Amino acid sequence: MKSGDVMQRLMGLVRRCADDYRMIAPNDKIAVGVSGGKDSLTLLYLLAAMRAYYPQPYELTAITIDMGLEGMDFSPIGDLCEKLNVPFQIVRTEIAPIIFDYRKEKNPCSMCAKMRRGALNKALLDQGFSKVALGHHYDDAVETFLMSLIYEGRLSCFQPVTYLDRTGVTQIRPMLYLTEGMVRRFAEEMRLPVVHNVCPADKNTKREEIKRLVAQLSQTYPDLKERVFGAIQRLPLPEWGVQPHPRHKDI
């Protein structure tokens, strides 16, 4: 499949997800939380391109939370944002030193996620934005559901659209119909400037355990992820109540 066709297909899936869950309203001001990974960069690229086609006009900005880890260079993201005509802001924080040096957290991921969300929400509200797009995709939803089931004994997953009443921020996840394989290949094909993650906890998390488990089970049950994703929609979990997404082949 040619790169132009791939991009059109991915934009179509993002648009369908946004429409299914009413993610974008006319004249929305949407901030994209850009970590520098393939997921958030793909989301940024697709939302920037989709502005020309989407029936509802919306503004876009990109925000990166610098956690204070040495060796992280976000300048290539700035270059991409300039190319896409999207304003870009880096928010400097001391999240990493607080977690790893001061508190010496043994299980840092949960606290890190909360602190990054807090910094991101503050940054977008300071700019007059109240909606943030996050780069969670199809596989993330499946893994999150299984993590809740296996580690917490409950049926739960993040929502496609989440309103945070304490801050007034609305979170949207427009890439829920894109598989990780789609995102990975798109990022490689478009040569997106993926920033190497130097976090000490990277690849050593409960999510990685579940990712390996899903990969192992999928060898025996090839449609495992489709069945889990369909179950999330059919239950439905809160705010997931639309028609089950049809089968689609990865690209």
C-alpha cells in the first residue's frame, strides 16, 4: 500500500472514531500531548492533516512535558510542528528527579503518569485550551482492560472521551481504531522524529508483561484482540457504547 493510501486510511479511521464518540466540536481548541513516542507523533501528524478535511473547524497545538531526564532532545519535534503549522510548547518539570532521586519509587509509573497529566492539563489550560488528544490506540485499550482484569480483578478501561470535572479538561483518544502495527509502520514510513525514551522504568512495567502475554496468547487465538476490543464496546464499559467496530486488517 502506498504511503498516501496508508495516510488516507489512517485518517479515515481517526475521523470515524472521532465521529463515533463525538470527540470534536466546531471551533474546538485541541492540545496534543506529545511525548515524542511513535503514538503521540502519529496522532499529531494525522490530526494536523485532518484539519483540511474535517467538517468541523478546530485549532491544534502541541505540548511536550519535559520530565527532567538527561539525554532527551525534543528539538526534532519542534521542527515537525513547524512543518505541520502547529504551535509547539515544551514544559520543563522536575518529575523524574522527584520520582527517581528524591522519592526513589520502586513502582514509579502510576505517580509519573499522574504528575505528567497534571503538568499537561495546567499547560493547556494556561493557553486557553480545554481539550487534550492522547495517543492511546487499539492495542492500548486491550492491554488496559486485561491489566485491570488480571491485576485488579475488575472490568475497566480508559474512556474514549473523559471529562475531568476538577479541571474542566476533556480528554479524547482519536486513535482507538488504529492498531499498534499501523502506528508503527506509519511512523517508520513518514520518518517521524521519534525521541528515544531514556526512562529507567521503560520496558520494565506491568503493561509490558501484559503486552507479552497478549502476543503469546495471540499465537493460539489470532482474533484475541478483536474479541477483547469488541467485548469492551458490547458490555458496554462507561462511554464505550457504540456499535462494535468491524474487523479490519492491519496494514
